[in-house]
Amino acid sequence: MRRKGLAVACVFALCLWASPLHAYLAKVNGEEITAEDFMEYLKGVHFQALMRGEEGKGGKLNEEVLHEVLDRLIDQYLMAQEARRLGLHKGDEFRWRMEKVRRELAGRMLWMEEFEKIQEPSREELWNFYKNRVEGVRVRQIFTTDRQKAEEALRRLQSGQDFSQVAKELSEGPFARVGGRVGVIRRGQMPKKWEEVVFSMKEGETSGIIQTPDGFYIVRVEGMKKASQERFEKGLEGIKRRFLREKRKEIRQRLLEQLREKAHIEIDREALEELNLQTPSKQVLARVNGEEITAGEVLPVFRAKTFGYEARKRRWNLEYDEDEVKEEALQGLIDEHLISQEAIKRGYFEKDPQLRRALHRYEIGILAELFRQKLISPQIRLKSGEIEAFYHEHVNLFYSPPAYHLRVIEVRSREEAVRLRNEISAGADFAYLAREASLHRSKRRGGDIGWVSENRLPEEVKKALSAISVGEVTQPLPQNGHYVIYKLEDVKPGSPRPLEEVKEEIKRELWRRKFSELLRLYLEKLHKLSKIKVDEKALKRLQEEFNI
């Protein structure tokens, strides 16, 4: 079988293929690979290429690409069958991963079924949805938890005192220092009683005391924001998407509430409070209808959420409670368990053969991955001296890029850049002109931006610098809506990076090469021992569908 580099093609066009999806393209030791299997695998190959930044290698689907993808898929089946023969399908890891996939697939089917209940929205529904989210009131407010203070503020306002000044003196909360200026408030953002009063007021009016569960408000309406029919028409598709997203959110919340009402949920509060990175992964933190949620599930979610909260703390100095983050992580997992349990109960796998086939495709992929992990990876050994030998043999791969000492002048127009360059060519001092005319932040230093590595420069700048010598100036170049000229002060050529600096890179490269070779040899043996039949008619039909 051919193992050439794959040029990824226009994969998603395969969805248009009209031939029977369940006709087989190949049999591997009697196990069928259907046209649908082939298409789904090809989509995955395409996605992986995009993730590696290889989208530029795409093109029209051709016979070579088709055969290469089919070869890869046959290899997947061979690896999966070998993994089964060796009993890897009996291990805990395989069973855990398959159960996870089964629940995820069933969960997707559940949400598809639930979301199908959403009716196509009418224009009136979309207009009301848009209006409620766009229209608002621009207000100032005085807020206090003290009734007497609220009454004093109202008396002072009624006597003619300035609202802003009264707010600064009597209001509580962050808006007091800006005279109670809150900005635009839309429906759904404030307590119900507040909205009932304020949204019925006119511009320029001041309310009485509005009592809510939070405290007491006095509100002045300074302006009204109205929905625009023209903007509604222009943004109709986006409004519809947001409307449907909100409906899906409501359905999700309603179903979870129903499931929680019926569920038996136990949480070990002491174990959750003591949860840390050293907690054993099998430590049970909760049970959902008897199903365990362990520390091994909660910790990755907790770490991810903590990372986000730490970033907010560094950026905005917002504190967070670690115990609340643990609770948030656990409650999210409880929701996931409730949904997957409900999805399994609905019996989608029993009803839908295509879903069973999708699960089978995941099984092949998981077994093939376990084959590589358990059988190929453990064979790899790096011998003493291999890293040093590879480094000396391929030292050209480990050169640091050249660096340039640059000055820059940035101006608004090309004409100005050309004029300045002509002055420099006539003998004017670059640094002086940079200080006088440049918009760049380096102007005080005469445009000096120091040493810049070549890999940090845009392609057009690299090209311009390659065309000049030290002491010369580039032609004007467009940059961020302005124009720039660079002076090349000096160049440092690239040099070999020290071995210690690149050791890990070399280890990874040697490991990858050994892995590929060991896998190739093992697959060669499997091919020799296996019976592989390709249905040439089905393959030909596939080629004809795409004019190959």
C-alpha cells in the first residue's frame, strides 16, 4: 500500500455523494469499510491537516488522494484488529473511552431531538426578541439598603437639589462616585419591580422610592434607546440565530431542572472541600443516581476553571473563592451525568443503525490508538550518543535566524514616506527625521528599534531588507494603514543553537522517526498476513461522482 504524503482535498464536498453510503469500499479480513466510513475518515484527515496549518496543500480530490486515504483507513482497521487479537479491548482504558463516546453520541442525539421541538420563529417574534434586547433606558440612580437614607435622598431631590450631587453623597455602590450614572439598562438586567416602574417612565422623569429585595432605588431617566427597524432588517439572520440559541438554552435549562427534580444526588462535602492536586483520582466526590463522580473527573475541570479565574484576577484584580470553583466544576459534571443517563435511557443505539455504525468507527479509532500506544511506543529506545550524532549531522536544522538592527520612520501617507526617503538619499540624517516626523513610538530614540529576529518580521519587510545593504534604506512599505521606511544599521547572521538548547527537539524528532519506522514494519507484516479486498467498482463509482 502506498504511504506518500497526503495532499488534502475538498473533503466536505463528499457530503454531496449520492451513491449508497452502506456499499462497502473494502473488506479487511472480512470486516467491511463502507462509503460512509470512508467519508467520515476523510473529513477527519482534512480537519487534522487544517489544525497543522496545511490547508494550502488542498486542492481537487484526485485518484492519488483517494487511494492514500483508503490505504490509511485500511491500516486503521488492521491496527484495530491486531489490538483486539491481543486483548486490548478487554482493558479498563478501552472500556472507559468507549463508554465516554457512547454517552457523548447519545447526548448529541438527545439534544437534536429536543431542539427539533423549536418552532420556526415568526417576524413578530423576532422583532419582539430584538426589541427587548436593544431597547433600553439611560439612567442615573440612587441605591441604598437604608430606607431612611432613601427617604432623605427623595426629600432633597424634591426640594430641587441636583440628582448627581445627592447620588454622590447618599448612594451606595460603585456608581455613587460618578453621580449615579449607570448607563443604558435593558430588560432583564434589573429586579422586576425596578423594571416595571422605570420602563413605564418618560425621559426626564424621576421615580419615587422603588423597593426591591436588594434595597431601595430612586431612578432618573435621562434618555431612551429605541429599536431600529432598518437595523432589524439588516441583521435579521443574526437575530434569528441568537433567538434560536436562546431557545436552545431555555430547553436545556428546563430539561436539567426536570432531571434534577427526579434524581438522587449525593455529594461528599468534606471530600470536595479537601480536593487538591494530590487527591487520588478514584476518590468519589458525588453520586448521581448511584453513578460515581470521582476526583479524576473533577480535577481537570477544576484546573481549567481556576486557570480562567487566575487570568481574570491578574488582569482585573478580581478575587475568587476556590471552594465555589470546585462546586461549579462538580455541578457541571452532575449535569453531564444526568443528560447522558437520560440519553442512554432513550435507547438511541437500539433505534438507529447509523448511530451504531458511528460508534463502531470510534471503536476502530480507539483500538488503533491503543495499538500505537501499547505496542509501538514502548519499543522506542534512544541509544547513547544518538542525540549528539543527529545534532552534528543535521546542524543546519538548528540555526537561529539572522537578526537585524533597525531604525524606522512611520508616516501617514506614501507621498510623505517617499519625500523623507528622498531626503535621506540626499544626505539627511535618518535619526533626525525620525525624531521630527515619525509617528512610531521609537521616534524619541531616532527611530531605533534595536535588534529584531528575522522570524518576527512580516514577509514584505524581510523581502525589502534582503534587497538592501547595511546603511541603506528600504522603499516605503504599507503597514497598519500607514507607511514605513526602515534603515538597516547592522546584521547578525544566523548561528547554530547550542546542543543543550535543542536536545528536547532532537529527542522528539528521533522518537517520531523511530515510531514511524516501527509502525511501518509492523503494518507490513499485518498486510502480508491479512486478506484485503477493495471493491474496484465502488471505488470507480466514487471517482466518477467527483469527475476523477
